Amino acid sequence: MSNDAGTLTAYAEDLIPGARNAVRTCLRVKPGESVAIVTDRETEEIAASLADQVREVDGAAEVLVMEDYGPRPMLALPAAVAAALERADVSIYAGQPKQGELAFRRALTEIIDRRQIRHAHMVSISHRIMTEAMRADFNEVDALSCRVRDRAEKARRIVARSRVGSFLEATFDPEIKWLKTSGIISTSKWGNLPGGEVLTAPARVDGVYVADGVVGEIDVAVPPGGELRDD
């Protein structure tokens, strides 16, 4: 269901500061701008709080609930969601990922990248994140991220060690840019919310990485009757 006439979902009052921060500070939504909010049933309360904040700044909020367009996991981007992103000035994805939905999110961000609109990616957003991390002073986070980026851009080699045995030495090519996704979102690069990253692609990495945590979602296609091999 697309909802741009008014909020249909009630939400807790303590979501308001985080939602206001997302809309006014991070995305800097302006009067008259159209904001597409892609969400799911589990996250509808948070989406409603974000939509109300868009309306508070005289923007137009269009809320699209994934389950209204097909079953979960959603393996492809529905045409109605794609169309909303094509006409939006700003977009937000606020939802809980399901196994196998990586292609859905890739198709979503491909439109964002092509159109270069301001986009907040709020994967796995929760009530706790909204009432804690989303209340951060993102202008200060951005200032700190700028200082880290400016220092990192001068580095030609960075060494990282961990207590469990990792030892990595990365070398960098000055032609490959450093990016910051600090919560202040521009048209040059969409960002995760909450944000606070400085990143690049190293030219070369040598050493040993000891994985003692959880690896993010990876979708692997295995043909019927086939087997998953590590070659």
C-alpha cells in the first residue's frame, strides 16, 4: 500500500527525535520534495514516524510496504516500488532483511545510484536503534569523519592487528578515493543510517585475517542437483 495522504500506523512518541534527525539533519529534506519510504510490516511503525517528519517539513511522503507487493523473501524489486524511486527526490529503505533479498536491495540501490538522489539505507533498523543511535549529533559525527578521511587520504600503508591473530597490511592507490558515510547524506553517495564510516578500496592487502565474528548475507546460486564447491 502506498500512503501519501496521512499516517495510518500509530507509533511510539520516543521515535520522534530519531526520525526528526533522519529527515532534517541527515537527509535535509526540503519543502516540496517527494520522499519514497520503502518498508515492511515489521518496521511500519518506524516508517510512519519518518513519514510524519517528512510532512512536518512540508515534504510529500509516499510509504510503500513490501508485503503489499508480494511474499517475503522478496526476490526482485516490484514495479510500483521502482516507479516510486524513479519519481522521488529523496528515498529511505527502512526494513528487516530476509534471507535471499540481496537482489531486491541491489536493484533498489541501482536506481538510487543512477538517479543520484539522497538515500538513507536503514537495514535492520529497530526501536532501540531509533531511540539511541539515531539521536546522535550527526553534524559532529560528520566533522569527526572528515578529520579521519583527511588523515587517511594521506596514508600509503595502513597496518591492522587484532587480539585473535589478524595481521593485515594494506597499501593504497591515491587515484582511488576515500568516501565517508557519516550520517550526513548527499547526492554523491547514499548512506547507511545510523552512519559513521570512512571507507575505500585498497590497491593491495597482504597478511592473515582471522574471522571470529559473523559474515554478512551472501547469496549463492546453486543449480538443481548441483553442489556448492570451494575452488
